[in-house]
Amino acid sequence: MRDKYCEETRGKKLDLNLGEGYEVEVECDWYNKLIRRRELDLLIKHIGKPTPSRLQLRQAVANALNVDLKRVYVRSIQTEYGWGVTHAEVHIYDDPERARSFEPKHIRIRNATPEELEEMQKRGELE
């Protein structure tokens, strides 16, 4: 089922405003009805530029798709050495509480802004 949706969205450009020299293509854009999240597989071309940080990518996706930052999680960023090409997997949840239920703790910590880390500390999630 997912492959059908991937074929329909593959190669579509996504304007994330990561800066000059960055080009983003969608490899797969799929809505997972069971988990209630949108799953994006992105190809980021950045020849001669650094790999975007997880937080930078998270904020760019949230802004481009006009969603709350707390709903967006970058699952993985993998750069091909020497090519200036990065593959990223991004999940966008319908509700931040669903993200807390499904995303592993280490992914939530990696994606956290300093403010979110402080909130997690107060809730005792970092122990």
C-alpha cells in the first residue's frame, strides 16, 4: 500500500527554505492511518554545504507544512559521504500526545529544543 503512495509523490519538490544551495525532493509522502501520522522520506541535496541539523530540518518542515513544531519528529538523517546528499525520515503526528506514545525516548530527546528538554526534565522523562 505504501509503495503506491510513494510512486505518486516521488520526485516532488518541497520548499523548506534551508538556505541557498539546498534542494529537497520527496521520496515518499504517506499518511499512516493506524498511527495517525504523516511519514515523509526526503532527499536533501546540499553539494558544498553542511548537512542540516536535526533541529534545523524539524523547524523547516514545521514551517513549510504549517504545523506545530511539537508534532514533527526527524527519525533519521543519513548523509552519503562525499556526495552532498542526505536521506531524512520525518514523522508528522496529528497530535503531540500520539508522538509521545509512539516515538522512542531517544528520538524525542534528539529532536527536543532547549525548552522542550526543560519540560521533559520537569516531567522526569530524562532519568
